Amino acid sequence: VQLQASGGGFVQAGGSLRLSCAASGGIFSNYRLAWFRQAPGKEREFVAAISRSGDITYYVDSLKGRFTISRDNAKNTVYLQMNSLKPEDTAVYYCAARSSVVHTTTPDGYYYWGQGTLVTVSS
């Protein structure tokens, strides 16, 4: 499956952005999907994940309540709604997919990756 992330940009602190990740080349509903991010000089970190049907979501504790992951299997797209953005949210955001039924937060557990979209939050 190929993934194409979009929606990044420049936003002031307190603002919102919605990232999208469109998939092609596979049966979208067969994949668990996730968002990761990587800030300059830091390792890639887990942000959120969603089950194949979209009924179960997972978040890193520090982002619960501000970020929301969702998916539309009819549109082969996964979203990340980001609210109340902070300068420390500045990073390249990646969408990722795995076909396993088991949830994981480790990047190595995801087989397919989008190219990343840059989010910059100014103070």
C-alpha cells in the first residue's frame, strides 16, 4: 500500500490543523493505521493509531484530548485532527500502516510509510 500525507503547514500556538493520509494500492480496511512524528534531532515517536474498522483508537498519553485520529474506509484516508497546538508539536508527521491485528507503538512494527508532512507551530 502507498501512503500520501498532506495537510501540514505553519500555525500559531493555540491553532488547529488536520492532517490527511490517502492510501492506494491495497485494501485499506485491512490495515491498522498510525501517525508518528519526528522533531529535529529527536527520534520518531508514536502519536496515535486506529484499528482497521476505526472503532478503537490509541494515543500517546501526552496528546490525549488535543489530537484525534479517525479514518474513512470509503475514502481510503486516515486523519489526524490537532487542536490547541503548541510549539513543541513542531515536527514532521508521518502516517504508517501495518496489516497485523496487533497494536503496536513502535515504528519498526509498521511496514508502510508516507513521506511525511511538516507541521510548524510558532509561539
